[in-house]
Amino acid sequence: MSNSISTLLTRNLSDVFGENDAARRRAAIDELYTEDCVFYEPNGVYRGRADIDRVAGAIKATHPDFQYQIIAPPEELGDTGRVPWISGRPGEPPAYAGTDFIIARDGRIAAIYLYFDKFFDKREQHFTLESKH
């Protein structure tokens, strides 16, 4: 099955890294990732579907109630794409933010790069602006 880059980006957040059910997560990985996929993040590099399944499960286990929320539409350029997101408990301020950048091949994710982003809620932004004057 061939997916658009935007679909790959959004489903990766919801169906892989946001999924608590191990069987559904693994089925999504098999559908969305190439066999030789690579996941790069600040703490390591993970190769292959089984490795990505293992790390996605470990991440979700540390905070099973967190949800990802896309904060801007996915962008596509050639065979790449990116999407910014926040994550945290529903109804609470985000715990962290990031941007996923992917390289797609034949409608699947061949490589994914996770960048953690700084973000500010309105109180922090107001404080920062006020404190500079």
C-alpha cells in the first residue's frame, strides 16, 4: 500500500508512537515503514521494524496517557516531509514538543528523524517578552 507523505507523518504519530496496543502498533509499523527503515533521535539510532517497534513501545510505556497533537499541517517536499507536534496529557499543558522529518520510499517511511523543539505556552511567552523590557 502506498501512502502520501502527509499520511505517513500523521499515522506515525497516532498509530505507532501514540498507540498503546502492541499488536496494532506492530501492524502499523509493518504497513508504514520499509523493512530497512532507520529512526534517528537524540538518544540513539534504531534500525529495522523490530527495533522501531521496541523503542516506540518503550516510549509509550513511560507515559501511556500522553497524546500527540499536530500543531501545523504536514509539509511535503519531494520524497521528504515534516510535521511539528506537541505531546502531553489531554487537558494539561504540553510536556514536550518535536518535529518529525521523514524520507519516504515507495509510499513508506525509509528514514525518520526526531528533533525535540523548544516551545512556549502563552504565560511563558508573555513573561519572556515582558522581562526583556
